[in-house]
Amino acid sequence: MSLNIVIMAGLIVTLLTGVPVLIQILKNHPKGLIILFFAEMWERFSYYGMRGILIFFLTQHFLFDDAMASSTYGSYTSLVYLLPLIGGIMADRYIGTRKAIAFGAVLLVAGHGMMAFEGRPATETLTYAGAQYEVVSEGRGAARDVGIMIDGERYGFTPAEGGGLALTDLPAGASLPPVLAEGSYTLEQTRDQNGVNVFYLAISLIIMGVGFLKPNISTIVGQLYPQGDPRRDSGFTLYYYGINLGAFWAAVLCGLLGQTVGWWAGFGLAGVGMLAGLIVFVLGKPLLQGNGEPPNPELIKRPVFGPINREWLIYIAAILGVGIVWFMVQRNALVGWVLGISTVLSLAAIIWVIAGVCKTWVERQRMMLALVLIFGAVVFFTLFEQAGTSLNLFADRNVDLTITPVAMQFLGLTVGTPAQLAAAGITPSGFWIDATITAAQVQSFNAGFILIFAPIFAAMWAFLASKKMDPNPTMKFGLGLVQVGLGFLVVVWAAGSGMVDSAFQMPLIMLAMLYMLHTTGELFLSPVGLSEITKLSLPSVVSFMMAVWFLASSIAQFVGGQIAGLMGTETVGGQVLDPQGALATSLDGFGKLGWWGVGIGVAFILISFLIKGWSHGANDAGNHPGPTVTDRGQEDGNVARPGASTPA
């Protein structure tokens, strides 16, 4: 019997950090918090579980090339971060947050359930001189094996010098030459169109479901506490722990099952997690103390079209809207145009507000500072969100994912991968630790570091504030940008220092260092972001500025997908053709991203000394509106009326 080493480490981290959190919730906070804690934990489990293996599913099951897979991923995540604006407004003005959350959860369960339907794997055919040869593949991730059927036999391949394909151990007289020059052959994929359509419908349901659930659940967290309740700050901190706990275990478990058992297992477990969240939320309704109900119950019950009342009209419109999302998510260029037009219109509106609506220089400077921070967030999350695309593929192709160098004995237990045990001639007779880690499980590093570092950072900010040394928001943004850039440069430096083996793979520890720097950068920037927007914006345009923040994050997701596509490399049967070339392409892209991050971060640090007065006391204790819970820079509060969940 074996236990995966990542699961074991996760259990230790969870016990050490989670037990004190659970005790605090049960002892010192409203009982409704435990319901919201677990509901949101399972929702984040489902989202990050699906997200962690999505790029591998696209490249290895559907055989999308890197550019198409990255743009599809970008369209999906871009819309995921854009739709919450609509869900927040619908909840605030009509159906209330509780109904919006439940409806969103139902859509999410349906979407994740559909993701468990894989359809037939795509097939690939190589055509040379008019003849066709089947590309055969089996396995996922590091265990994937791809070959080409020639004259009834299967042969491997390597990159040819000068480009093209070199076939290994091909006998003389075979129907193909041993080297296929670049451009002399074509590769064509055939996909199960039903499977593709189900996939797009599934992610469309997830997009719409997140739109209704994400902006509303923490609004109820705020409503559990009376105005001025001193427990509110710690309540949101504990709730934020649940968000990251869900993200952590999603990567650990869904990542393991998706790449070792089957895509259906990883996606299916994500769906089970969302179903658990829905059940917890529905059964826990009495503990919510009547919070989250519609602002005007009579209004939503009033018939609008025949027997259809306003509440059901919203649900029907949302379901029909899934069709629009389904159409858009397949057309990356259309998503780009929508975001581009929205950006231009939003900037024009902000300029008009600054020039015409603001009455004082103080108001204008606060709005300009908000605009600066929004730009910083776009840059940060464009780099940060490479995690799900280029960094995931890099982990799969160019990182040595072994944790232990050889099989060993530790505290009386056998530790190693099955291959290491076989090489050492060890046949474990009892319990042993499997040191295997999949590329998708590496996604757990960010959330794991959050669980470890968040309390440390909270104490650090409190200490600095007590000494009146707390950095201004622009400085924090600059430091966060520098760290996300340095994360990429650490990997580039490692490659330049000879830390790449003969298989063109670098040690896992260097990727862990990247994620640690990205996480510390996130803790500098993410908890600050939208809180500043709500404080700096004119009261009359706060909702609009919050929408712009969501738009900015959506743009970052889209641009991040485009950048990841540019770092793509040629694949055959979902397996990279040239690992050396893939490494060089990734390092070139990471170097550029790293220096851009550091450069813009330094620029933010420098201008922070010039514009630190633009907040005009918005961050003073007496003007601070309270904590804002964020999830990767996103507000989990009420996007239509932030004041409803954030006391002054």
C-alpha cells in the first residue's frame, strides 16, 4: 500500500494550519461562516481542479497545438473573470445573493459533470508523398508514449537536424525514409466533434455558473457580522484560508487522478467537489441567519411574461446566455475584439469622469491613482496566470518531476517512485511513500505557499503599520511586480548555470522557487487591489470602477493566453517533438516576461515616491472601508454595491 508524497505533505500542512482555523471558526464566529467556508472551499476545489489539467486535456486528448490550446484556455478564463459582473448585479438588484449562489452552483455541477465525458480521443495522421501513416499514442503526462505506425510496426521519432522528423530504428526498404525534411509532410488531426461540442458546452456552463456564484458568496460573509463587529476582519481571513485550501487540494487530487487514472477522473472529482459545496450551502441555509435574501421579494415574484416571473426570467435568460458564451469561447478573436472595444470605452469613460465629473483635484488624483493600479494589475496577472498554460506545459516537458534522487529509507519507510524502486531491486512489502508528482500537481505550490505565508504577511503588515512604515499601494504593486518577474528569471538563471540535464530538464526545486516568488508577489499585490479601487473611486462610479477591475483581470487572462501560445512548440500526438527546442523557446519567453515584470515593477516603485500623495488619506485608519477578500486579485464581494458588504 502506498501514499503519494504530495498528498502526505498536503495532509501535514492542512493539519498544522487547518485545525487552528477550524477551531477559531467554531469557537469565535457565527455558525454561518463554517457553511460559507466549506461551500467556497469546494467551489474553488472544482474550479482549480479543472483548471489545473485543462491545458493537458486540450493538448493530449484533443491534440490542439500549443497556440490553439493556450488561446482556448485564455478565452475560457477571460470569460470566467468577466461574467461575475453580471451575476453580481443580478443578485444585488433582484434575486439576492443566496439564490444567485445556489443557481450558479447548479450550473457549475452540470458543467463539471459534463467535463467527465471525454469523448473519443483525437487521432492524428502523418501524410508523406500521398501516403498516410497513423500516429498512435497512449498514456498522459510523463507516462505518455507516442509512435508512428509504418508497415504495420510502431516506430519512435526524434527531431531531425535542421528541422523535420527523424524516425528511430527504421529498417531499410521501409515505405518512409528515415528522415522527413521539414515541410515534406503534414500532420492532420481528426476529433470527435460530439466530444468537442460537449466540452465547449461544459466550460460555458462553468463560466456562467462562476458568474453567478463568485461575486456573491463572500457578500454573505460580510452580512454575518454587525456593523463594526471586530470579528469581521478575522472572519474574512479565515474564509480566505478556505479559498486557498480548496485550490491546494484541487491541484493535488485532481491533478493526480487526471494524469494517472484518466481525464474523466480528474474532471469528475472536480464535479463531485462542486456538488459537495452545493449540498453544504443548501443544507446550511438556516445558519445564514436570513442573510442573502432578495432585496424586494415581491418584485421577483411578479409575472413578466405570462406565468414567468422576474426570477425565472433571470434564470432562463442566463441559461440562454450559455449559448452565447458557447459561441464566444470557441472564437478567441471575437473575445479579443469584445475586450478591446470594452477597454477603449472604459478608458474613455474614466477620462471623462476625471475631466468632467470630478469636482476637486483630490478626486481627480484619486481616480488617476486607481487607473495606475489597474494597469499594474493587468501586467501582474498576465504574468502570474502563465501558471495554467506555459508554466504547466514547461513542468510537463522540461522539468524533472522526481522529488527523490533514488529510492531510500526514511524513518523506517521506503520512499521513491515505482521506477526508482524497480531500479534498486526493492519490492515494498507494506506501506511505502510514492514520490511521484505529476505536472498538474505542481499547481498546488502556489496555494500551498499561500497557506504558509499568508499569516506571516498579515503579521508583517500589522507590524509595519504600527511603526508607520507600511508601504503605499503603488510601492506594494511595484514590489509584487518585481517578484513575479524575478520568478521567471530564476528559472532562466538556473538554465544558464548548467542546471539542465541531458534530457533538457531542470530540477523541480527551481520551479518551486518560481512559484514561491509568484506567491509572495501575489501577497504584496492581490489583497491590496480592489480594496484600493473602492476607496479611491468616486462614490457615484464605484460599481463602474469595480467592473473595470474585472475587465482588467479578464484582459490579463486573454493576453496571458496569447503570450503562452507564442511560447508554444511543435508536437506530434500531443508529445513535444524537440525537448531542447521547447526548453529554448520557453526560456526565451520567460526571460522576456521576467524582465518586463521587473522593469515595470521598478517603474512603479520609482513613481510611488511621486504619486504617494494621490490617495489623499484614503488609506488612513478612519477612512479604511475594511478588508476586501480577493482570490487571485478578484473581488469576491458584491460588484454592484460594494458598500453593502464593506462597512465604512
